[in-house]
Amino acid sequence: MVFLAIYVGSMFTPGLLDDADSTHAEAAREMVVTGDYVTLHVNGVRYLEKAPLPYWLVAFNYKVFGVNEFSTRLPMVLSVMLLGVLAFCWGRRAFGERTGIYAGLFVYTCAGVYLFTRVLIPDVLLSLLIAAAMYLFLTALEPGATAWRWYAGYAMMALGVLTKGLIALVFPCGAAFFFLLVTGEWRRWREFRLVSGLVFFLAIAAPWHILAGLRNPGTAEHHGFFWFYFVNEHFLRFLGKRYPRDYNKLPATLYWTLHLVWLFPWSLYLPAAVKTAAQEWRDQDSRSGATRQSGIRRQSDFASRTRLLCWLLAGVVLIFFAVSTNQEYYTFPAYLPLLLLLADGMAQCERAECEREVRAGWLAPSAGLLAMIGVAASAMLVVGLWQSRNLPFEADIGSVLGKQDTNAYTLSTSHMLDLSYASFAALRLPAALAAVVLLVAPLLSFLLRLFRRHYAATWVLAAGLAVFLVAAHIALGRFGPYLSSKQLAGEIAARARPEDRVMIYGDQAFGSSLLFYLRRPIDLVEGRTTSMWFGSTFADAPKIYLSDADLQRDWAGDGRVFLFVPPHQKARVDGLLPAKFVIADVSGKYVYSNRP
């Protein structure tokens, strides 16, 4: 029910957002239109930086359910559902029924899981495949395990590579390497089906890469797929030297501390997970020499091995992106192992308190801190609502948002900087709902913790978070016109004839939802940038790249032109085109035309 309330209801609205969301959806749509399932295209231009599996899944949905928001979001929503199911099954097998329930519940109500599945990015699918590979690896090591678990694990890694490249191989192999090293299990290497497993892995992962390389070869004038995909998009991106640069890197302090936000509210129970890990270490250290060989600790049961592997997997992911360039959602594969550890720590400490009637794992202090955060956040929302009490409701929330430097928007959550007091007039319902939930649920959970009603305390908090995320979805719907150009696409579609031209001034990402909703080629004025750069180097690239001079020439021509102008380009365009007609204006984004 928690999953249905949070995720199923958000599959239909709002419209697809500009930038990655609609760009990736458009790549899947053009797969269906062209029938080319090897080379991705966006606006008719090769789009070679992404692995294909997420786009295959969306394209399949388009064929079955039609081209719409539901079809676009279905694969990611199913990935969230399966991630929660895996968390439940793994947690129950390793630690018991309560931990399994907690792990699944934490996945569905975790702030980061919700936040980073609002956009069509492959990270939740990648996380599912990596976690499944790790679970299969761990169970394959158990006595009497059948060989199919090894091959299923290799298949999960291969599908992960087809989802987001070589990191789907680096993360599970890195975690497995350190696990085998610590436990001494590397001596069993003959059981790992290395040769046949590698053949099986390549049989799944290699064909698309080979075909993409053959269909997109390099020439003396430009690089081909292999250089761009493996060197530029993997190696140079890791080093921060990828071209063109369209990403950022979080400062180290912010990078680490923000995970308390992405895993909120369950991250505040980290002391319980740390206490459980420390107790595990002491228990292992105190065992007899029979459990040691050459000073290497052996994990004697599935629960202990799960804890070790989860810490290692989370550590590999977090350290990798601490060194590499990063976006906030890149560390998504660390969420499930961390949430499993948090669920285990909480359940273990709850059991200790109920059985021995002693305070354990800082459960009450963690709940108290969460209650204080909830009261503070609720107070901030109330202040915002009070400040906006006399302000009129604005249908276009973009007109009352504070505008920041758009260079900061290379980070996915930077639009949060745009919130202003005036915007609360457009967010009264979700803000009021969130204020009530943040005040009541954490406080009630804290009181239940004090009376050792731990199971009820966890469910009260999870139910409150479910309502909070529903409120967040309502708020996201209000931001729809600001974050998406769907409304502007409707204005253009109502007026444009097939022979008319549609253009975007600047980077396509600022108006990419026009492509998805208009379903026609769009010219880019001074837009040979970011994701549209590499495909433009091929000789057969469509002639959609225009200069300012080309725009001025076509503007004065006989044909009708519609020009989408993002807010930060308006002053420049106004200087270029003194004579124009405003067709539509939404959230600071304009559509101009050279004809009335």
C-alpha cells in the first residue's frame, strides 16, 4: 500500500521535464519511429553516450501503451518496486521477518529513492541489477548452492553494463574482491565459473557494443563510438576531463553529508547500524582460532556475510564517486546496502531493548533528533505559508520563483534554490499537508520509542513519510510549467503547420520536452553543445545547427518560424530580433514568431 500510494499515483503527472527526462524519453520514442534499436537518436542526431537497456524498456512500453508519461515512467517505477522486494527478501533471509519488512519499507519511503526517480535516469535500474548480482553472489557461496546462481549473477552484471556502462562491472566486482579477500573465500575460486561465466556475460553485454561500434565508426574528421563511449564517457569523465563539460562535482563535505538527506529519515538511525557493526566485529574477534585462518576473519553465517558485503558495496560506490566527478544521484547503488544495514541495526536494537529492557543503539535519541528536525521543518513551512497569506494564488509558479545563476543547474537538485516566500501562495495545499505530517509523525514516533513500541513507531514514521511524498508530488505538479515546456509545446502545436519551422535558442536541454510533445525536428540556434555535440560531428547529421546570422536570415524570410527562448537567453534574443510576436509566455520561457 505504501508503494502504491507513493509511486503508482505519480506515474501520470506532471508532464515530462526538460533536460534529461524528456531527452531520454525522446531517444526511446525515436527508436520506435526509426526502428533503429542500436544507435540512439535525439532530434535525429546520434546520441551515443548512453547504454541502451532503459531506452529499450521505454520503447517497448511505447509500442504497447502508446507514447505518454505513463509508458515513460513505468520501467523506473517497476524498478523501485523490485528494489523494495529484493530488500525485503534479502533482509528477511539474512536477519529475520522484521528486518525484511523494514528494508522494503525504507526503500519505498526514502527521500533519495523518491527524488531521483522523478526523472527518466537509469540509476534505480542499475541499483536493482547490482544489488541482485550481489545477492546471487552471496547465496552462490552457500553450501549446496546450485550453479545457476553464478550464471544469474553474471547476467545481472551484463544487464547492468547495458544499463549504465562499466560501473555495473566495477562496483559488484570491487565489492566481491574485497569480500573474498577479507573472508578468505578466494580460495574457492574454482567454484566461481569464471570462464563460462565470462562467456555468458559477454554473450549478453557484448553484441550491442560491437554493433554500435560497427554502425558508428570513426573517421579522420571525428572519433567513433568506441572512443567516445569508452574513453570520453567512462575514463575521461572519471578524471573530470570529459568533453564537453556539462556536469559538476559536489564539494567533499557536501557530498558526504548529503547522504543523510538522500536516506532521510532512516539515515538518522545510523548509530544503530554502527552499533550492530561494532558488536559484529567484537563477536568475530572473540571467537576461537577455529574461525581464523592466517589472521583472516571468516564470516560464519549469512547475516554476518550480508553485513560485511553491504558495508563493502556501499564503501566502493561512495569512495569511487568521491574521487570521480559526480552528481547527487550517482551514488544510488549504495542506497540499498545502506538501507539494509539501517534496517538491520534498528531491528537488532529494538530486539535488545524489548528483551533486556535496556536502551540500545540510540533509538530514542535518534527519534528525538528526527522529531526536532520535523518540528523545525514544519515551522519553516508555516512561516512560508504565513508570509504568503495575503498574496494571490499564481497559476504560473515560475513568475514568483527567485531566479539563480543557471550555471548552478548542472546539479540535479539546484532548482531548490529558486524557492521564495511568494511561491508558497502556489503551494499552500502541499505545504500545509507537509507541515502537519512533519510535525505529527516524527513526534508520535518518538513517543512510541520512549514506551518501547518500536514496531508501531517505525510504521507511524513510514506512513507519515508516505503522506509527505504524496504532498511532494502535488508540489511537483505545481512546478510542472516551470520545469517542463509541455504547455508551450501545446501552444505551438495549435498554430504550427507542417511546413513551419520550430527552433530552440541555445542548448536543446532547456526546451527538450518540445521534442517529445511536438514529435517533429527542431532547429538549434547556437545549440551545438553538450549532448548534441558528438552526434553533430558525423557527416550524416541533420542540418539543424544554426548560427545567429542564420536565425536572422530565416526570421526575415517568407516562412513562419517559432522560436523557443529560455529565460537566460531572452535579453540576447531580444537584441537579435527587434521585430517579433509573442506567441506564449510561461514561467519566463517565451515562444516568439516572425508572423502574427
